[in-house]
Amino acid sequence: MNQKVGIDLIHFATSDFFLGLDVYAAQKNEDYDKFKIGIGQEKMSIAPPDEDVITLAAKAAQPILAQINPAEISSIYFATESGVDQSKSAAAFVHGLLGLPNRCRAIEIKHACYAGAAALQMAVNAVKANPSEKVLVIASDIARYDLDTSGEATQGCGAVAMLIAANPRILEIEPGSGYFTEDVMDFWRPNYRETALVDGKYSTKVYLNSLKQAWTHFEENTGRTFADIDYFCYHIPFTKMAEKAHKQLVKHTKTKQDSAQTQAQTIASQIYNREIGNSYSASLFIGFCSLMDNQPDLADKRVSFFSYGSGCVAEFFSGKMVAGYENYLMTASHQQQINQRKPLTYQQYLDFYHNSECPKQDIEFEVYHQGPFRLTGIQDQKRNYARTANNS
Ligand code: HMG
């Protein structure tokens, strides 16, 4: 019999601050509806200078570790586009910050937003090969574009931690998937840049073409059809992109569907992302948390996942929700984090934006956020992290 492997526990983290797109629109002399309706975004989570992908990742993983024996984790796969070091993996930083045992592998995985799905699939295969292993997959990103570019309104930040194990309690990842790679320049970030470059309109076209290609491969590989899927999760750079993706898939598969059916299959997975913004590699899985936290009665339902990473690599795969999954969700923490964020003025956002640029000399950061882990400073070109007083 095929060994069941998948997501045993999942929790996400975001920052303590947001910039409202109403504030952003007023600053840029734009109509707020362009963002609220046109791209489907209302807020973007903004990281202060003492928060980075490491502290967000540790904040996402900590409640999972509190429920298991951390010595059981055989590997950490850390997916990110916004890593902090060209050599040392973000996974090793998090391993230290979380105080994990030394008998553990720790690596970083990159391909823009696709890396989270890549890490998940690699973890599933590792556990299938050795069912006694448990892999901690973390996807963590801070989306940053240049000021006054089309991408600026689609920034955000978040991290998702997932424990991948045999006989999972939340989602069983099904065998078989569809994947697609094409060497294109729709979004990229050369090593010397802290912000991404994007050919915005082109990137949306490449995303939609990749969806068609990955879907066709998925159908061929698995024999599953559109009608076999109950809920659809897409990579969400902005929620209107997921709406366009679903419309594209309905058309491509020649499915007859009215807008109520479309909404029922997709809206619950978009609620959190509308408030958080793009979190690159984490965004698809924050969408999955949004689906589970906002849509009841998912037991035994099939959920599909479309991961898209610019550049580009895409994958379409599916999973089955496990009966009793609702007993293991961390909905209260997700909602509390989103609701307790503090609004920023445009000037405060600019201050965070510029102070988060990588300093070339020693620096001690002020305390900006109340999360359980902080980036305290950089000395001798080494990043220093600490647990805070709010670390339970
Ligand atoms: P833009 O030029 O700011 O906006 O760029 P626009 O003028 O195209 O307007 C956007 C939509 O709002 C349009 O609707 C307008 O009609 C509508 P659409 O034609 O798309 O259906 N609109 C309004 N609606 C209501 N009331 C109004 C109003 N005004 C306009 N008053 C763009 C949009 C997506 C290009 C920009 O946001 C951008 O560059 N974003 C960054 C790139 C991006 O997110 N691409 C997505 C695909 S690539 C991807 O997902 C990978 C990524 O996550 C990175 C990774 O892989 O790591 C980015």
C-alpha cells in the first residue's frame, strides 16, 4: 500500500504592521478601487527593521515545535526568495534560533515563489523513502519592489511552517503532479539588488500560460479532472491573479461554472492574502490556511495547489483533507496576528523601507515589534538574533 504522507501541522506568521492600500492610494493620487477591486488587495503586511525572514520563520515554526518532540525533526527545508546570506542557509539560522538538536539537516531552497512547493514535494518524497523522518518545511519571504513602481502595491510578508510526516493529521499529498519550466525574465533579482525587478503585465501572462501547461501535465500524470477537485488554492501575488487563474482553468478545461460555483471553490482561500499581500514562497500556503480557517467541513475533500515561481517554474498538485483535521488548526493565532497589526502612515512605511536596507556597518536595531524573535543587530558582518520577553 502507498504510504500516506503530507501536512501534519501548519502555522503561519506575519508582521506586526500594515500599510493600508487606501493610505497608499491617497499618497499616489490613485483611486483606491484600483487596488481594492482592480487587483483585489486591501492591506500589505510590512516588516520593521528588526524583523526578517528568519524571525518570521521562527515565529511560524514555534507553535508547531511546542506540540511535538523537536528531536524528531530530521531536516529543515527553508524556501525563500529573500534570504539573508549568499552562503549560510536561512535554515541554519532558524535551527539555532529555535534551539533544535544538532542531529538535523538544514538547507535553503530557491526558485522565487515556487520554492515553497518544491520544498514540500521534496519533503514528501524524503518521508516516503524513510517514514520515520519528519521534515520541517518553512517558506518565508518579504516582498520588496522599488518605490513608485507597479509592483510597490503588491508587497507584503509572511512565513508558513509545515511539519511533513507519515500518516498526517491535516492533508495527505496525493501522488503525481504536473510541472512546467521555461527560462523567462518576468521577475528577477540580481545578487546586488535588495528589491525585485518585474515586467508586471508580462508576468501575469506567463503565470497563466504556466497554469495551462502544468494542468495539462497534471491531468496526463494523474488522470484527475477539474470535476474531481473540490477547492482550488493558487499562488496569490494579489487576489485578482488567483481569480484570473481560476477563470483560465475553467475555460481551458471547458468546464461550465457560474460565479457562485467559482466563489465557493476559491474565495475562502483568498481572505488572508487580501490582507497580507504577496509573501512569495509562503503565499500559496497562507492561502491554504485561509481556506481551512474560513471554510468548514473540508474532511475528505480534495484540494488542489498551483504554485508559480517567476523565471519560471510551476507545479499543479493535489491533496486530500484528513478527517478530524479541524482539531489541529491554529486559526486563533492566524486571525489574532492579522487583526492586531498596527497601521502605518506612508512616512512610517518609508522609514521602515529604508531602514531595512542591508547596512554595511555595525548596527543595533531599535525594538519595533512584539514578536517572539528579533533581529537585534549586525556586528562584524554577522547577524544577531534573540528570543524576546514575549517568547512563551
Ligand atoms: P498596474 O499597471 O499597476 O495596474 O499593474 P493596471 O492599470 O493594469 O490595473 C490593474 C487592474 O485594475 C486592471 O484590471 C484595471 O482594469 C483595474 P485587469 O485588466 O487586470 O482585469 N483598475 C480598476 N478597477 C476598478 N476601479 C478602478 C481601477 N483602475 C484600474 N479605479 C500589475 C498591475 C499586476 C502589473 C502590478 O501590480 C505589478 O507589476 N505587480 C507585480 C508583479 C506581479 O505580481 N505579477 C503576478 C504574476 S508573477 C508572480 O505571481 C510571481 C511573483 O509572486 C514573484 C515570484 O515568483 O517570486 C510576483
